[in-house]
Amino acid sequence: MSTPSKTEQYVCERLLEDLVQGERGVDVALVATVDGLHIASAARGESAVDPARFAAMASSLLALSARLAADAALGASRSVSIDTESGRVLLMAIPSPTRPRVLLTLSSASATLGALIVATRQCAEAIASRVAG
């Protein structure tokens, strides 16, 4: 397990705050280790989300998607999207040879899926280039 540094936590917090403030409909953004350890999170206003619990679920879901994709011979899993009646959950892998991470966003139903995917991917790439190497 790769323990996040204070620098990684700080950089992730800033990038997540930018994502939440800059993308309409994104209510919560969170980064976790692939082991399920919460690194950083940001929320629009008050949030009932327990970051530690969601970090654990995010890493588990992304691991399940990786196994499913591998068993189906589809290659590496990059993301998982859950569409519900009142919003969306988007999980995205932050690849790194030594410190892979998971990015989770929770959004309202008003968020456009395409814009959400692009914004989340850009945030994941920014995290990867700054701290996950």
C-alpha cells in the first residue's frame, strides 16, 4: 500500500476543489488509493458522504470492473459509471506504475454525462501528472 504524502493530499484537494467548483452538477469529488484509503475530497456545500466509506467502495468497484474487463478480454478498465434516478457516480482510474489511485465523482441528474466524463478525466490526468508518478 502506498501511503499518501501531505503534498499529495494538498495537491489532490486543490484539484478536487477546482473540479467541484468548475463543473456544473458535480457535488462531491474524492481521491483514494486502490486499497481504499481516503486521500482527499471536496464537496459543494454540506455533504452527507463519509469519505472513508466512499473511498473503500470506490476502490472495490473499480477492482471489480477491472476483473470483469479482464475476464471478458476487454483490456484494462478505466472507468465505471452508475446512473441513478437522482444522479450519477463516476469512478475513474488514475494510472501509475507505482501509485495508482481512484477518482470518484458524485453528481446531480442535471450534470451532462459527457461533460462529467471529460472534466473527471482531466482531473485524473492532472492528478497523475502531479502526484501519482
